[in-house]
Amino acid sequence: MSLSKRIFQLMLLAYPREFRLEYGSDMTQLFRDCYRDIQRTGLICAIAFWRRMILDVIRTAPLERWEALERRYKTMKNLKGDLIGLVACAAILVATFLLFGYGRRHEIGTIWMFALDAIVTAGVVSNLIIFPLVMATRLSAFRTALWTLLLVNGALLLIATLIGNRADPEFNFSAVFAAYVVSFVFWLTFHWLRSQMRPQLS
Amino acid sequence: MAKEKPNPEKLLPLTSSVFHILLALSDGDLHGYGIMQEVAEHTGGQIKLGPGTLYGAIKRLLGNGMIVETDERPDPEMDDERRRYYRLTDFGQQVLKAEVQRISRLVSVAQRKRLLPKRT
């Protein structure tokens, strides 16, 4: 029995590691039960039994290997998507910072400066929440982005309104409001485009 | 968040091994060896599930919520604690019924075509 069990356990190496860890001992137990049943029978039954076990491994191990490969590929694809998103996000922030600097030097209209300011601030705060959250939890990327952007832009608008009114007597609420709407739409469009390109784990 | 169950009809036709496993579990909770014996018995020994076929199918059935692992033991005194028992869920029952109805419709067609004698 011990040798047969060892041979069967060697055959189990054909299955992926996760499958072996989950079901390996159950499969060995089942093998032992079946082996016990055929021990009292003759040689022909024993040959038929081994033939059945070998064919079973040949039929099912490639399928399990394929499924494990598919799972790994999906995870890799998602990680790749997150990485591309992060790089694109950093590129947008750098470009916005540069535009912001250019606007200051050349005294571009206030509304555009407000919008760039909002995009940078809301972008940094929101994306620092969105990316780790989506990577760690595998929540829906677009929904997470929608609610985070709504909350962050809303909170920043509220803070700007509360502080701006006290600090600056010529505070322009409608310009700041428009700036955060532009920022919200900008980042939401970015995350929507990402979610269209990136497959979701079911 | 609870995963929404698909329409049972969409999972049909079931593979032969999945159908026989669900059928075996429709009488009550069983462990792997019990399922294998039950399947061999109700197919007259025609189908003998190997360990890979059985546990591959069990993995997929657990994944789509047709069966669950259960801690309850039918007869604790006779039982080996290491064995894992499986139970058919309500969703699994629905899928099994849908498959039985599908097969029954096929049998009716075969009877109309006189490939099978009609039952009296």
C-alpha cells in the first residue's frame, strides 16, 4: 500500500500546486479507499485500476494546469493595467503642474488657473486613494473612482469655500466651483477610459 | 458582497460527471469516496470517477455555489474526521432539476421517434 500511495502522490505532481494543497490529501484518501477495494481482487482488476488512475491524471491535470495559468494571467493583466494607469496618472499630473507654472508666468485667465489647481490637488489626493484601494481590494475600478472623486472634489470645494471666503475678500465661488467640476469630469474620464481598457476580475 | 447566481438554464447541459455528482448529493451529504460509490452504484458500475475528475468537478461546483462543504456529520461514530462532506445547495438543486427536465424532454423526443418504448 505504501508504495502504491507513494506512486500516486508522485502522480499528483502533475496538478498545479494550489490544487494539490486544497485537494491533494482528499485525493490520496480516495485513492487509498479505492485501492483497499481492489486489493482482494485479481491482477487484471489491479491493472484496470491503475489504468483508470493514470488516464484520470492524464485527462484532468492539463485542465487544472490550464485553469491555474488563466487565473495567473488575469492577475498579471490587472497588475499591468494598474501600472500603466499609475504611469499615465503621474504623466497627467506632471503636465498639469507644468501648465500651471506656465499659466502663472504668463498670467493666463483665473478660471483656467483655478481648474489646473483643482486638477492637481484633487488628482493627487484622489489617485492616492483610488489606486491602492483598487489594487488591494479588486473593487470595481470605475465605481471606486467615481465615489472617491466625488468625495475628494466635494471636500476640497468645501474647504476652499470656507477658507477662501475668510482669506480673500474677492473670492470667486463660481470660478472655484467650476474648477472642481472640471477636475471631477477630467479625472472621471481618465478612470473611465482605464476601466474600458482593463478587464475586471469576476 | 454576495455573488449573484446565474440562471440555472444557462449552466446546461451539465457534464456527465457533474450531473452524477449532483444526483448523488441529492439524497444527502456525502464525502468524496461516498460520492464515488454512489455514482458507481446508480450507473451500474459504468461510471467510476477518478480522484482528479471528482475533485476537479467538486472545485468547480464549490466555485459556482452548487455545493457547499459541511461540518455536520451524518454518523459521527462511524466517521473519519479528516473526510470533507459536501452538500447540495438550493441553487445546485435548481440546476439539477433543470438538467433532469432537459433530459426528460430529450427522452420524450426519442419516444416520439420510436427510439424508446413509451412508458405505460
